[in-house]
Amino acid sequence: MTTQGLIVAAPRSGSGKTLVTLGALAALVRRGIGVRAAKSGPDYIDPAFHAAAVQAECINLDSWAMPPALLDALMQTASEGAEFMLIEGAMGLFDGLDGTPGRSGSAADLARRYRLPVVLVIDVSGQSQTACAVVRGLATHDPAVEIGAVVLNRVGSERHRQAVVDALAPLGIPVIGAIPRDPALSLPERHLGLVQASEHADLAGRLERVTEIVARNLDLHALMARARPLACGDDDARPWFLPPGQRIALAFDQAFSFVYAHLLEGWRRMGAEIVRFSPLADEPPPSDCDCCWLPGGYPELHAGALAAARRFHDGLARFAATRPVHGECGGYMVLGEGLEDAARNAHAMAGLLGHATSFANRQLHLGYRHALLLADSPIGSSGHKLRGHEFHYSTLLKTGLDEPLVRLSDGQGRPLGDAGSRRGLVTGTFFHAIAPQTD
């Protein structure tokens, strides 16, 4: 079976591409079509919604962080047995880093590499004819990126819709949907994006409402007609990330959920077993595991419960005495001595590293990162280079006396200094690893 694919993108964030993607995915599943989803760029939250819509894992495809061979391998694996794949872009269609052609991190990179048309979602609230100028600009910006169709979002009335459609007609790009302005189409947000899928008590109901509205106002036949066969390279089965143990204890609950699907699947393919446990339920890492991984998430929203989880604290300390423990971002915060929440209440954390963090002193740390490992750890051996990102608002109240774990540069190679911490078998950093650096 040859999988057909499309990219859903927009001129900017907030245009409605996630909701259009979710509604289209769920509507296609309803029709019995084998659908898979992917998300361009570094994002933990949108893929969880995609996975709920299609009842299958959603992968991230990041052209900056992932070597081209890894992109191809992930695309091929994710599309196996599927009739249709929908890839949602991040930010604006061409947004990414200047540098190596095809390695900017933009959705446009994926459109070029896999020769996939783009379905452009335009927020037309407060405009009509101007939408034509926006679409014309995007359609002519790069001849290698084809705008295959347009979906209008936040349409105010039938008159409004017709005015925009008439304005776009000279471009010859079909308008295949017009989504009305509707409060039911909004999803709650917080400081790192949408509220997590797992936190919605009525996620199925919300998806149902979104699907109904999108299915009524989007021509699914026209959407699928714009798709093209995926043009993937050969599957590359090399071990991109060696598993940090044979049995990996993975913290996973509403405080710890930011872990990439390709990372876990890579470990599984190499024979590792992943055993989940919940710090919020006061569960310690299982004693029959040989490594513990604390991923990112929202520990600042659950700081009181985590501070009171004595079985978790005691079990984690026993585990760390003999086996590696690693924390990424939120996990790193919990490995420190304390966490100050947004109301400036101090909460004692695991104390396995000497730093302390604050969510009250908010400062956005956002961007791609190059990382040189300064010591052996669950994310690689000393001297290895990785690519990944940071995305957090928390700051360090104190750095502690531990040795640093990584030497960071930004996405364009500008030095940012040493970061993270290591003490004994415990390591952690705000840096999220995505893939090894191969160049």
C-alpha cells in the first residue's frame, strides 16, 4: 500500500491548524480510512491530541534536530499500513532557522523533502480580500513548496466566506473548507501551549464536537484528492539512541508526560522494556528496573503533591544509589532540592541534585540547542553531541555545586555555556534531547 500524504500549515501560530487537523483526522477515521498523524518540530502536546484522534501513536518530524536518514526512517515506520498521513506544521509554514538548506526545522522543509502539497489554514477574522495577498505570498515564496488548497478559519458569515472565496479565485488554489467562528472550537491553553490531552475530563466529547463542526465545513474528498504518495528514502535501522537500560522505569502521569514517541520506540526496537510509574500516585521507580527516566511536564502545577510523595522520594533515592537516574526539564526540576510555584510557595523536591528552581520568576527559555555531553549519562556517552531544544519558563533560584552535564550552543551555534547537573549516578538538564548530531 502506498501512503498518501498532506501537510497542514498556516501563516502563523494561532490560525487554527491544530483544530482543523484534529477534526480532519477524526472524521477520516470515522469513514474507516487508515490514518496516521505527525507533527513538525519539537512539540509534546499536539501529538497527544493527534494520537487520541486516530488511536495510534503520533510522531514528531524535526528537520533541524533529526538527520535526514532518521526523518526518512520515522516517516516510513509511521506510515506502514496507513492509507493517509496528515502532518501538522508548527508556527508559520516557513518559520525555522536560517542555515543548512532543508534543515531549518520548518514545515516547508518536509513539504520539499517528501514532495507533499500544503493545505493552508488561514484565519480570516477581520479581513477578506487581504487573505488573497497572504495566500499569494506564501504560494510564490518558494516554488518547491506547493500550496495545494486553502481552508478558511473563523469565518463570520456566508457573505464573509463568499468575499474571501471570490478574492482567492484568481490564484487558482481551491478553497476546500470554511470553518465558522465557534467557541466550541477553542481548546484551553496554558504556558507551554494547549492543556494536555490527558487532563481533559471530556476529551472524547470535545473531539466529537470538533469533528462534527470540521466534517460539516471541510470537503474531505477534496482534502484527500490533494494528497500525494509519500516519497520516503530507504528505512534506516541504525540505533539512533541506545537505550539507557534493559528495563527503563519511566515516570508518566500529568506531571511527567513530555517524552518523544520516537525515543521510546527506538528503545523498544532495541529490546528495551519500558515500565511506567506515577510519582503523583506516590509510586517509586520499580526496583527491578536498571535505569530511571523522569521526563518533562508540569511539575510546577503539582509541586505540593510531589513534595508530599514520600514513597516516591525515598524509592528514588534508593534507586539512585545503585542505578542511573536522569531528568529532563520538569524531571530535572524534581531532582533538585526545591521548587517554588507560581504563588512563591516553596516545595521540597528529591534533593538528589543541588539546584533549586522557581516558576514564580518566569522567564521564557525557548529554542533549538546543540549539546556536548561532558560526562556519561543515560542520554549518551561523554563527548557525544546531540541536538534538541529548550522550552520552559522556570528559572534557577540556585545552581548548586554539582558538575555540569552539557555544554550548550543555540541553534545557530552561539555558545550558551555549561548547563545541567550531575552527581554520582544522577543527571539532569533543562535540555530535551531529540537526536544525535551526525555532522
